[in-house]
Amino acid sequence: MTDDVTPVVRGRGLVKRYGRVTAIDHADFDLMPGEILAVIGDNGAGKSSLIKAIAGAVQLDEGVIEIDGVPTRFRSPIEARNAGIETVYQNLALSPALSIADNMFLGREVYKSGFMGKYLRMLDKKHMRDFARAKLTELGLMTVQSINQAVETLSGGQRQGVAVARAAAFAKRFVIMDEPTAALGVKESRRVLELIKDVRDRGLPIVLISHNMPHVFEVADRIHIHRLGKRACVIRPGDFTMSDAVAIMTGAMQPPEAAAA
């Protein structure tokens, strides 16, 4: 990490306790511009709490998070979203009965201008359909029959694609992806990985939480290894093997000093 580049996200001394259990133990975190940062760790290592703290879903007890160099404390995921941070959750957070376009704008619906929108609260469905179609086309996802079809009629990969497209369409700062390929087959996982790289290539940094080591080593620019509530080290995929990463993650191998936090 170069000293002259301001991280998109910089966390120092982050602490989160649940009673007598310390989930985040004076952890550090850095997301650099234009990168895919994978976050890996054993179950119970605290990586989910760390990411939730950054996304505003968990309130820290101690520590400072800076967004683009400015100390920031989000009190809710809505505040984080309003600041340009989008999260793609493992369960997708999509409404199966709604259309693709409606899901893209879920919680941020666009109303018609003038009297019809202001007083009658009529939605501008054409604008939302056109916007959704354009964003899906940009990411090569227009394999669906209609932008108006219900999400429940889509395959798992297509649903994940809609969630990724929604995040990419509205994110201004960065995107968090929580196990985006966990429930997908080989072919659909491949498409989602390509989507992740496409989003990165458009200039949006990505935090990727995953247990799938081959996927992590394929797409990540750097890998944040979380152990016992804190950052053990950050490595580059070209410098270490998957076995090395797992060994560091489980404590079987000491973190390399040059890469240690």
C-alpha cells in the first residue's frame, strides 16, 4: 500500500464487544481505490462484524473509520447507502414477487414529476424500467426475457446478477459483496465473478467476503486475512498460495512480517 494514496476506507483500532465476547479486537482495515479486496477468515474470526461495522449495521465500541479520509460513523445501513455504499448480501435482499425493475429501485422509488408525483405519489415506471434495462445491459445481463418479469422466475445466477447490477448502479464509493457465489453452480458462479471484475473495472472498489479460495485468488487484488478478531495480515495472491492463506487464517502458519498488519 502506497503512502500517497488515500484509502477509500481506513479503519484503525476497531473494537466491538457483545457482552464478554470481543468480536472485533482492535482491528485495522484498508480498502484502496479501484481494487477488489477479499476478506477471509475462519468462522467466528469476526470478519462479518467488521464488515457490518463499515456498512453501518453494527455500532463500534471503539476505533475510527475514515471514508475518503473523513472520520465517519454510520448509525444505520440506510446512512451508509445514502453515502454511496452498497451491499450485496448472501440472501440477496430481493423481493421475489416484484419485477426486476421494481427490485432495482426497492426503497428508492422514482416518482413522476409535477402534480402526479408530488400529490398522487404515482411512480415513474417508464424511467425505472429504462434505467434498469440500461444498467443490466451495461453489465451484459440482458438474457432475461423482460425487465418486467418477477424475480422469482429467474435462475440463481440471474438473481445474483440483478443484486450486483443494483449495487453497481447506485454505489458512489464502494460495494460490499457477502459470499456472492455461495449458493450458485459452476456456470453461474463464473458469470458472477466476471460481473465482479466488470464492476471493479468501472472504477468501483469492492470488498469481497468469501470462503471460496479459488474465487478469492482469481479475482482479488489483495487479501485481508482476519483471525481472532483482528487483521492478521494483507497478502497479494501472486505472492502466496491458497494453502498459505488457509494456514495463516487457521494459525498453522505465522503471518509474514512484511505483510502483517
